[in-house]
Amino acid sequence: MISNTLIIAKKSLADMGVYVSNPNVFNAPERDVEEVEIAGKNGTLTIDHGRYKNFELEYPALIFQDFRKNIDELRNFLGSLSGYQRIEDSFNPDEFRMGKVKGAFEVKPKTFDDAGTFKIVLDCMPQRFLKSGERFLTVSNGSVLRNPTYQESKPIIRAYGTGTITINGESIKVNSANEYTDLDSEMEDCHKGLTNCNGNVTMVTGGFPTLRSGSNTVSFSGFTAVKIKPRWWRL
């Protein structure tokens, strides 16, 4: 019996009698590389844009009980979703992706419409985020964070009070704060909740800190506390 499950937007499709099998969850996304041919020059010039493209993730699926009721609920649930959603499955229980439901799905009913097969197709961002990287970690001055992946991650740094923090040569100074400031390296934005705090922050070295593969030393002064959500990810 198929027992692998798919969770979209924190809702398990098993609640609708949906189970998945044989997915392409182990495939890798394509790196965004441009190849240019130059007249009079041998070979091909390769321009690496330093990113990966979205890729299509396909889940063959089956409903084998209460088919009519469950397929109606599934169709309406998927149709209600807009934009990127959190995607989890039982093949990689320690990870999650961000993806969008892609198009409609074609159902093939079986045995007097009491079961059916179909495919759920998702347009996914390239990252497989580690669940261990979505928690805030309290760090002290001189702490070393070890990135367990080969990919450079872009963390959220939650700095309490005012001060300066440096990671891998990138320094940010918070000049004023209402309790704390979130320094978001992915969004390249500083805020507290919905309040924009970019005007309270100075980019000392011009860039937001990232966490390289392996060891990363965190140094800071002035702040009463610092927490980091590392956002580890892999392909």
C-alpha cells in the first residue's frame, strides 16, 4: 500500500485520502549559466549568474477511498492556493521547499470511480531548506556557526539593542532600535515585524552577512543579545 504523504501549506493531503509515489524529489535544479559565442575566439564564453533556476516537481498520486468526496476537496484546496507555499513530503522529512501549484491536474478514475490516479505538479524554488535552519539560535560574541551544507545561506540576524555585528568580513551597525532589529540577508532588508528599520542601520562594509559552507565566526559588540536563523539549504 502506498503510504508516502505530501503536505502543502501545512495541510497533509493524506487527510483527503491522497498518497504519492515515485516522485522526482531527488533531481537537481539547473544552474543559471549563459553561454556566449564570440567571433574570432575559440571555445565558448560561460557567464555564471550565480543562481539556480526553478524546477518542476511532479508527484504521481492516488486516491483509493471515498474518491468522489476526496477529489472534490483536493481540487478546491489546490485551487484556493496562490503564490509560493511550503511543501513537505515523507521522502525528505527533515526538509521543506517553497513551490506553487502548476496548472490543473487530469484524473484517471479506476474501478467504478471508487479510486483514481493523477499527478500533482509544482513549480518549486531550487532550495531544499533544512528544518534545522529555520529556528533562531542564540549566539555569543566569538561563537562559531557550522553550515552543514555546501551552499552559502542568507540568514536572519535578530540583534537586540544597538551595536555592530560582523560575519565573514561583512559588518552591519544598528544605530537605534526599539528592542530588536531583524537584519534579513535574503531580502536585504532591516525591520521589526512590519516596521521598516533600514534608516536605523549602517552597512559598514556594504553587504549583508552570509554563512559559508563550514565554519563561520560571529563577532559583535554593544548588543545585549544576538540570535540567528541560519536558513541552511541544499540542492
